[in-house]
Amino acid sequence: MGGVISSVDRVRNHMNLAVFGGGHWTIYFDERTHIFRKGIETTQLALKKGERVYVDTMLDNNKHDIFARNIRVGAATAPAYAAGQIVEVHGKQREVLFRDSIGGETVRFNVAQDALISNGSRPAAFQDLHPGSLVKVKFAPERADRGVAKEIAIVAAPGSSFTFFGVVTFLDTHRGIMALRSPGDNKTYDLHFQPAKADPERRLAVGAEVNAVATFDGTSYMAQQITVTRMAAAEGK
């Protein structure tokens, strides 16, 4: 994500970033962070209030903080990337508001007339962007408070159906929630289901491999069909 540094604390190793599109993030850094100016690696002294920066971020799993892997200082032409969920779409202005998945901030940007919009492997149009859709966005900032999207990939639109395959890593049969780790992308997905209908033979367990057909309703994936393809190791003995 890109933005303008509003403050730097080198004692606690973090900076406050006014993000392109709106909102403020606290970004942490340490000796693992690589800092570049004009392609040349430099030090933390390059991080100064008022500098435009672009940051490759990740979540610190231990502290749930936003950590900078790479910081590019003064890179005016670098594209910015974001992923999240569309909150509002304004057709006349070709404007989109969406909630960023990492920072939780609501980001506002315009969609370029020549923007490449896709839905899976199929081309899509601005009219296919709807509130509730999960999207990935590539855009080049124009000003500190606005960006223009150059590419938008629709990951999941409300009502879309998806097939998941993987290993159950978490299961709550009372609330009807399970976590499924997919070997394809090594990501974990939370699926909701109706316990009475999903597992009549009671084979669903942590460690089991399953196929699940689920519908995205705008807030979560609701499994319509769950098939256990291999029971958990303890179950199979």
C-alpha cells in the first residue's frame, strides 16, 4: 500500500502512514525490513515525515500488527495493491469504496475507463462490481486522498458458488463452522454449514479431507454440500 508518512517513532520502530484512498495505518519495521530509495537500499533514516512511500506488508502473527517487509521511499510511479470487500459503488462517478482486509480501513478510489476488470478467468465490466464482493485491486495514486484503479479482480461476488477441497483444521458442530486448509494455495477458508444436513454419517472431523460446495453470501461461505473423501487418521483405524 502507498501513502505519506505522518510520523515516525524510531524508538518503538513504527511509523504512521496516511494511506492513499483515506485512513491511517501504523506500520512496524525492524532490522528485517528492507528500505529503498531510487532502487538503492538505505537505512531507517530515510523514513521522514512527509515522504511518499510504498510498503509491502504482512501481519505479525504474534502481535497482530502490520509489519513492513519492504519500504520504497519516494517511488512516485510504483503501483499500489490492496485487497478487501466492496462497501459501496457509485456508477456516475465510477467510484468504489471498499474495506481493506489487512488494515480494516475504508479506501475510496475511482475506476479508470480503461481498467482491466476480471471475474476469475473471464473479463468483466464496471457494472459487475457490487457491494459485498471480495476484490483485489491494483491502482496508481493520483493524490494522497484518492487513487485510480488500473486492475480489479473479482475474487467472490455474492451468490457465487465455489468448490473447496482440503483438510479440516477446525470444527464446531454446534455453531456449524469449520476451517478448511486448501493444498492448492495453502490458505485456510472458514465455511459455515448446517450440522444436521452436512454430516449425517458423523464422519466430519478435524483431520478429515473433504470436498465442499459453498455459496458466498456477501459475508461468509455457506456450504451447500460437504463430502468426506478421506476420514481423519484416528477415525480410519
